[in-house]
Amino acid sequence: MKLEKSLLCIGITLALSACGGSDSGSSGSSGSSGSSSGSAGGENDYAFCSAEYQNEEFFEYMKEDYFWASQLQDNLDPEAFDNVYAVLEELRVPEDTYSYILTEEEYDDLFVSATYFGFGFSMEQISASRVKIRFVYDNSPAAAAGIARGDELLEIDGQSVADLLANGEFNNALGPNESGVSKSVTWRRPDGSEETELLSKVEVETNTVMGSQTYTQNGETVGYFALDSFINRTGSDLNTAFDQFAADNIDHLVIDVRYNGGGLIRYANQISTQTAGSNVLGKTFLQYRFNEQNSDQNQTLPFSLVDGVEQLDLDRVFVLTTGSSCSSSEIIINSLSPHIEVVTIGEQTCGKPVGQQPAELCDKVTFAINFETVNSEGEGKYYNGLAPTCSVEDQLVADWGSSEDPLTAAANTYISTGSCPVSSASAEIKKSAQARSFVKPIHNMKDKRESLQ
């Protein structure tokens, strides 16, 4: 028996993900037992779906489908490992910092239902004693209370955040992510004002487009939005933003993917095609390249609107990045670059020119790297990340799209002057999110979920 790939997908172009998500609405067509058989069928001596069975099946799968399969050992003792997670760590090659495994429940929460129980915000520890808000989901308790990106958390139930961090009690102080858990939260806005509210955790819907807006810069209309992830609802979220941009007849577009660890490739295609329109339609978006024994699966994918409606036909786009901009976020940059001008502003991206084709294993969904992607000119292999056009350090000082935000301000300067801000034009590339002492970079949806409350 082999691991089942996402059988609800129609063709390879729907099955592929750049960062850890199937392009189907399900992890597969079979139930939690994984296979069409209820037992091992004599293929091994282990009980069906035992730890040893999963270890052996996963090893066989990796030997066939892992992008670096040629570097794996010939044999593996399935009884020598406690579980399949340990097997993945044993097999992982040095270049691979991205393969991971989810339970079916985790997969559904992250990619299909796209909800979780919490207050509705993502946070970042910026020092040994301080925590700030990265972003807030729409229609969440945090949004209703007026909490916004750039705000600083000061107290939880009357205890200072600094003390909670020092005592290792911060995460516990926020309580479990369960419906009805209530906490008194005090925060400070960038203008210095402070607020305290009693927040109760609910099921939060994770909208993927944030801060969508238009504004005037140097007499021209600029469209801006932040894209948080590429999941099943992203196509619809993008249409809401692009419908407004088309109605406002924007001259420039700023796409903010600074915390976007990737996801479904089809929505990287949609956003690229809606942006560039007639400049790219009919041309190659990317090429999939599998390992040598699966080279018959290699494929060229054209630009496509996918679920998109409006197209802007822009010949230049601005993309805001950090070390947490991975995978499908990087594909937008790499795939558009041969066809239109792409101005990247911020920090070096994470460096993930590879992707996963999710596969079921009993009650789990595995995300082992299966392929690499290159653009229409065969350019890829950016394992060290994509360097920004204008190097600017990300800071949590203002809400999405604010002129007080350093990356947005740099984009506005470039729109007005045609060049990077003086302070960044000759500056050494700043430390990325991967190098900051208190920041865990977001490389996939599982990483993102760990930052949420």
C-alpha cells in the first residue's frame, strides 16, 4: 500500500501546494484509516495503522516521492522510531526545513474550515519583556475591542506582560484556546493611549486579506492590501479587494506578504494574474519539477485568473516582504519578474523554492517536499531567499497600510521618486525575521497558528 494523495483533486495543477496545503477541499477521499483496505493485507507484519506500520509506509513513500529521495538511506527499521514524526526527522535532508506532518483535524482547521478558538489576534514578542500585535482578524473579539496591528500588550488579568514573560507564564496567562475563556486585556496604542477590555474566546474566522484600501500618493491612486495566507477562502477574499481596486482605477498596487508563509499555489497564480492581466495571460506562470524518478509529472502552468474576476493590467507591482514571506509568496515575485517590474521592499524572503503534494497516512496528512518550482526563464533555487529591491526593517509601529509603517512608507517613496528611500538605498540588508532573537519565523500554516490567540 502507498500513501494516498489528495484524490478529490482533478489533475496535478489542483493537487500542488507551495507551502503546505492541498488544493482540494479535503485531505483526501478516504476516511481516517487512510487506505481502502482495513488491514495491512499481508504487506507487513504490523497491525494496520500502528506506529510501526505508519513508519514503514512513510519511509516507502519518501523513497519514491521525496524531492531528495536519491539522498535517503536504502533501509529503515520501523520499530526503531516512536512515531512517523521521528521518521521524518531521521530522513530530512539539510536543505529541507519545510516538510511537516499534521493530523487530519489540524489540516481541516488550517486549510478547510479556516477557523480556530481565540481572541482573534496574532502576536510577536519583540524583546525579553514586550509583546506586540502583528494583526487582528475581522469580526473577532479583538477587532470588536479596537485592538489593531502595532498595539502593545501590557497586562493580562492585571498581571504585567513583562512579569509574565520573565516567569515563563505568558502563554498560560492567556488561557486555553477554548470557547468562553475570558481574560482582561490591557494594551497601548501607538499614540500612547491605553485601553482595557474583557475579551472572551470564540470561534474566529481567519480572513486572508487584511487592510485593503486605496489612497493618493503624489497625485496617483495606490491600492494596498496585506495577504495573510493562501487557503481555500483566499480566492473570494482577493476578489473583494480587486473589485474595489478596479472600481477605483488604481495606478499602483502594493501587496503586503510580510507574514505570509505560503499555501495554495493556485492563489499565487490568481493574485499574479489579476495584478498583471494582459501582460501575462497566455504566458508561463511556473514550471513544476519533481525528482528524477517522477520526472513524468513535470508540468508547465500558465498564468490564470483561477477564481478571479477583475484584472488590473499593471506593468509594475510592489511587494512587501520579510523572512516570513515564504513559498507561494515568493512565487508571486519569481513568476512575475520575467514579465513585469516587481519592486520588493523590506527584508530577504525565507527561501523556499520547493513545495508539497499532501498525502494521507491513516489519521495524518504528510507534507513532505515533492517538487521545486521555477519561473518561465527556469529561475528558482533561491534557498537563501530573494533579496529586496529596497532594504527596510519591519517594525510593529502602525496598522496595515499606514504611512507610519516603514515598509509602506518606502513603497510610497518609490512611487513618488522612482527609487528607494535614501536611508535604505545604501543600507546593509537588515536582519530578517529568521535572525531576530525573539521572533520565530512563519514558514507554514502550522507556524502561523502558533502565533494566534
